[in-house]
Amino acid sequence: MNETENLSNKELKALISLLEDDDAEVVDHVEGKIKSLGTHIIPYLEFEWEGSFNPTVQKRIEELVHSLQFQLLREKLEAWKEKEGEDLLEGMWLVNTYQYPDLEYADLKKQLEQIYYEAWLEFKTDAHPVDQVKVLNSVIFNKLKFGANTKNFHSPGNSMISVVLQTKKGNPVSLCIVYALVAQKLKLPIYGVNLPNLFVLTYKQGETQFYVNAFNRGLIFSRKEVDDYVANLKLTPKDQYYEPCTNIDIVVRVLRNLSIAHEKLGNTEKLEEIKSLIDILAGKAIDLD
């Protein structure tokens, strides 16, 4: 039996009422005690928040709920990493819950299945790979109107797949993720590529390989153009600039973008939290530097 089950509702209520105390030491002790009860106390804290008319208590409950939700996110991200990040959508959903903790994985899946269905209606399995990509481009960028969020390039929303699906605007990596998830459901061998300063996709099967820039409406380009891009940046070519990266690499890149977004907005309190999420995955990710 866990500690929460040993506490009655009355005892929990009494514990939460101590959050009103003016003594910082008492409040610290109470908050530590509540956190030790674990994440399953969150619904009870939310219930108490709704019934409170004390702004100080409400703020302290909000901070406790966030702390517990963040602990839960860290545990889930660790578990996702242990599964080698096999489900990219799950990884993106976990990142999303950092800002939208009530978001359901099933809701994201349903929205992506709708995009897949729109593409499937026009898709020809026996067409040339370039023509298949052109069909996907037509559906995603012309019919469904997905596009680059150039006005708010550094918005945290660009790292939240729920926001990208809702607004149909994103940054290079988030647009590539939506594109890749749909493409892979169509059985296309399309994967992310970790270029410096730009995230792109590659179609790679046997001897056939070319690249797709989802941030530029699915522009198709060749290895030679990757060579030129890397040369322009005065960088030494590396395999990672040409070859598919892992889902863990992708989610790390999303988290780094999210960190930059909050830094530009001055939300410094979020930077340490996001860094700790990156650290969970970093041992399994490519170093971009």
C-alpha cells in the first residue's frame, strides 16, 4: 500500500490547508510531503485548487501540480527512450504534454490519420518515388495548406505538434515530423535528416536517395545540394548530414528548439526543465556540434 492510500481525504485536506501558512519552512515541509505522495495525487490537488479562494494557495497548488506532472513526463520520456524511441508520435506527444499536460495521444493520432486518409485517396503505390512525394506535397501543402511559420519562427508552439496540426504552421523540424509520420504510414521510406540549422527529410531505399525540404513546401533536392549547403556553412561533411537520424535525435532537436524559443521570450525558469529533458535523451542522440 502506498503512502497516499494511508492518508484519508480529511488528512490530505488538512495538509493542503497548511499551504496557507506564512512560515516558509512549514510550507517547504508541506510541499515536500505532498510531492512524496506521487503523481496520482494530481487530480485531488486540482480539485482543491478549484475550491480555493486564496490566490497564494492556488499558486502553490499550481506549482505542485506542475512539479508532479513534470516528474511524470520525465518518467515517461525515460521509458520512451528505453524503447529506442520507436514511436515518433509518442515522443512528440510527450514533448507536447510539457505545455499541455491534458493532451491525449489518441487525439493526435486521429488528426494524423485524417491527413493520411487525404493523402491515401490520391496516392499511387506503383508510381515513381519522386511522383509519390509530389502527390504528398500536393496534399499537405496545397490541399491542406500546411506551411512555414515564418512570422513566428521562434514560437514555442512550433515545437508542439498539437499546435502545428491546429494552425498548420510550423518550423522545419515540426513540418518534417508531420510529413514523415504521414509518409511512413503510406509505407514510404522517408526519414529525418539532422542538417545544421535546417532539418530535412530523405527518401532512401536501395540505390534511390533524394531529399525533401518540408519547410519549403516539399522541395525535392539531391545529395549535391547537401554538399553545397554544408560547404557554404564551411563545415566538414559528416554522415549525419546525409543519412536518416533516429526518432530520439528528432525529439532532442525539438526540445532544443523549444529551449531557444523560451530563452528568446525570457522564460528562463523553463530552461533548466527543458535541459533536464534533453539530458534524459542526450546519451542516445547525435551531437550536432
